[in-house]
Amino acid sequence: MEFKTITISELPNFVASDLYKNSKNCPITVHRAISQSKNPRADKDDPAITIAIAKNNIVGYIGYLPDIINNTKVYWNSCWWVSDNFKTIAIPLFLQFIKTGNEKIVLTDLTPHTKQIISKLPFFTFNTLESGFRGYLKYNLQDILPNKKPQLKSIKPLLRLIDSIANAFVFKKSSKLKLRIEEVTTLTEIDKLFISENNNVELIQRGADEIKWIYNNPWVKSTAIDYSNYHFTASVNSFNTSIIRLKDNDVLIAIIYLKEQNHQLTVPYVYCKEGYIEELSKYVYNYALENKCVTIAVFNQGLKRCFENDFSFITTRKLDRDFAFHETIQHLIKKPVILQDGDGDVAFC
């Protein structure tokens, strides 16, 4: 068994290598590798992924996403997988991840299984962040029930028919907006300044350069390419992102980044001038209706309050999210911990 770490600068050569092409398990897609190689917060020698190799086959891997907190390099865990035949290397692989990342490790959006493992390690501190909100605009039994009970996949056509009939009786009304809406593909110097003025309470404080990087280099695509040997999301039926600039007359009042994936709408980044969150929530709600979204999910507390109190949904759900960090960087973590919905690798996929 060999552990090998691929750096940011080595990613292009790695995905062109025989080891990558011939392995039964894909540790990173080509488009994700290209994306990570363009990370504006990464240096060329930063680790990108550590792979476990047995008999010239990749049997496990763990990913790094370099970021910065208060001018200090840290690493998000971006993936962690081992083959069923090599489960005993899971913890050694994670410990290698910690060592290679100089213990400057941050984690969020954990699966229950991963949280259970990490919570047993005494050198990690957990913070439960303020809860999020998911509102359902349409019935979606065809996806919800098979995900909970895979044996129901065989009746998915019937569930789709039930959804179609039920949704024929669902009527949602859009709100009138007083704002000027501009969908953009780049950000101006004025935009950059606005973002920097409105992200100073956040832990990560991603700015315009990071938003452009995420927008231009997602880890998910709408494609029919077969990624069955990759154990994370690489392709979906629909995936769209938008950078939206909102103005009150000529005054810039908000910049937001929207992500729609399989008709699920999220708002990974919100930069909003004080006093305009209600108008901003109206725009997000209207966007969801116009784009036939099934749900809206947010952790931004301003949007959450608006959606809970001012809008109509078929049903709603509370969303939980954890944040964990290694004790080595305790001094960097200011309280309360405020993350944007897209921090970590969430905005990419």
C-alpha cells in the first residue's frame, strides 16, 4: 500500500497519467482537476489529493481545497473515499490528510457517517451553525421517496404521474420588485469593493476573484458522460449558475450567486446592503418560480427569516450544518462562526 499526494501544479499531469486512466476508481474528474488548478487561493505546491495505491490501482483517496482564514492557509476536506476491500485504510488516509495539511484543517457539510468518525478524534472542535431552511414549491415524490427507499425506484413513473397531477393544483404568485436586475458574467471594480465591504463578518471572506473562479469552474456538469467509476457528483440532469447584480435605481444594493441543480435552488453567496434583504428574497423566490424549481434552500439568516415569514411553500424543512476545525487553528476561528452557504466546496457541486 502506498499513499501519494498530488499537488495543485501536478493535477494536469496526473489526470493524463496511465495510473489515472487505468485505475478502476476515478479520484477526481478532469474538469474538477482543472478547476482546482485555477484556485486563486492555492499555491502550486499545495496538496490537491492524496491517493492510496495497491497493485497499480487507486483504492482510496482524500481531497484538499486550499483556502485562507485571516491570511493563514487552511485546507477544506473536499472528498474522502476508500474501496470496500480496503476499509482499514480509511483512518490512516485521513490522518495522512491532516499531516499533509499541516493540521490546518476545516470541515463542513459532513455526511452523518463522516461526522461520527471525526467527532471521535479529540483534536477536532465542532460548532453547530445556525440552522437553514428548505421550502418546497412543488410536489416531488418521484425523487424524495426513491432516495429514502431505493426499492421504490421501480414505481418512479407512477410517482411522476402523481407529482404532475398534484402540481397542477399548485399556484404560486411572483412578487413585484422595485429593483433593477442584471445578470452578469464578470465583476467590476465597484462590485469587488461592494463585496469586500459586505463580507467582513464572515470567517472565510471569499471575494470577487473566488466568485468568478467558482462560476467559471464548477465541479458538476450537465452531461451524458459516464462517471460511474467516480464516487461523488460529477454530472446531473440540469445544472445552472448565475451571478446577479441588483440595483435600486443606480445604487448597487446586492450581488448574489445562484445555483440550480436538478431543479433545487440554492444561494451559495449573498452580499447585500442593509435594509434590502426583503427585496432580495422576493427576487430569489421569483427566480425559483420562473425556473420551475422544486425547492429553495438557504442558510443565510436574513433570507431564512423572509422565507419563513413572508412566502408560501407546500411544506418546509429545517436544515442542519456543522463546522469543525483542528485545534491547531483555534486562534483563527472567531465566534460566532459565520459561513456563506457556498463555503468549503459546497458552491461547486
